[in-house]
Amino acid sequence: MPKINMQNLEKEIKSVISEIAEVEPEKITPEANFVEDLGMDSMMALEILASLEKKYKIKIPEENLMKLTNLKQTLELVKDLVNK
Amino acid sequence: MELGLNTIKKALHQRYPFLMVDRVIEFEKGKRAIGIKNVSVNEPFFQGHFPERKIMPGVLISEVMAQTGAMLFYDEDKKENPTYYLGSIKTRFLQPVVPGDTLRVEVTPVKITKDAGIINAIASVNGKTVAKGEFTFKAIQ
């Protein structure tokens, strides 16, 4: 499997979040909190999770939903699962 | 497994004129459900939509798909099934639905967690797809 390009991965995940949460990609900084800063709710988080699963053909266990609080953590989670 | 109206009323909290599933002809909990909605000329919404040409409103086709989707979560062991609310829908309407049509809605899960889920729905009449969509739900706490 080709090595994942981290910069691309960040950009792709950002675009997924941007589309679902309907916020400008510039606002999605690594530390911006999904709920407090980007106005997301738990269902949007679930949609992001489902989109990432489909896009990267990974399975993200339900308990990880709580970890999806900002871009940085989402990126870490996907990176871990993609490299497995 | 087939589910009749009594079971549907246990699973769904909607009532007349908003109970949009007449029968569930196939049910595998959390895996697949097929709901049937017979569209009669006497449906209250046909009075105004439209007086000169009766077409089932797309939002109500969505409602049939959403309610069939909520059936996927039905758990007969639970004393009371939760009420679900919609977070988002992504729907495409392909053909008009008119009085006399039997809507058949097949739903499958995209992702289900213990209190929320995303489902896929395909609505058809006589084997022809009339609408399809993706729905995100959450149980009201």
C-alpha cells in the first residue's frame, strides 16, 4: 500500500468536515473544537465518521466517536487506522 | 420477518395523519427493512398538493423513508422504543408518486450506533425507483 501523504490526508479530511459542517475550510484549524468553534452536533460527527470510513475503507469503532473533537484528533485517528 | 400495524405503532410514535408506514414486509433488526405505504386518493395532503393534479409531496416521501428507517432500530425487547428525530437528509426524487401507487421503501444501515444512525433508503413503485436518500437520525433523550 502506498504511504499516506499526511498533507493530503489533512486536506482531504478538512474538506469532508467543511462539507458536512458547512464551515469554511480556513476555520477548521487543527485545534478548533467541532462543537464549540464550528457549531457541529453529534449527528454531524457521525456523518463525518461514516464519510471517513467510506473514503478510506476503514472501520472506526463507535467508542472513537467521542474522540472526534477537532481536526488534529480526527487526523490522528484516521492515520492510525489507515496504517494498520 | 413481517411486522404488522400493531408492531409498527409500538416502534413509531407518529399517528394519524402522520403514520406513514402501513406494513413492514421484511425486517431484520439493524440490517434491513422494507416498508409499504399505500398512497390513497383520500390522503389529506392531496387536497392542496395540487388541486388540479395530485402528486405526493417529496417531503412526505422522505417521511415514509425516514419512518421505515426508524423501524430498523425497533427492538421488541425494549419496553418503549425511543422517538427519533432527523438531523439531515439527502434525497433525490426521480418520479412523481400519485394516488393508487404502492410505495415500497427498502432501508439499509450506513452506520448505526446505540442512539443514532445513518441509513440509506430506496423508494420504488412497481419496481421503478421513485426516490432515494440518506438520512441521519438520533434518539430523543
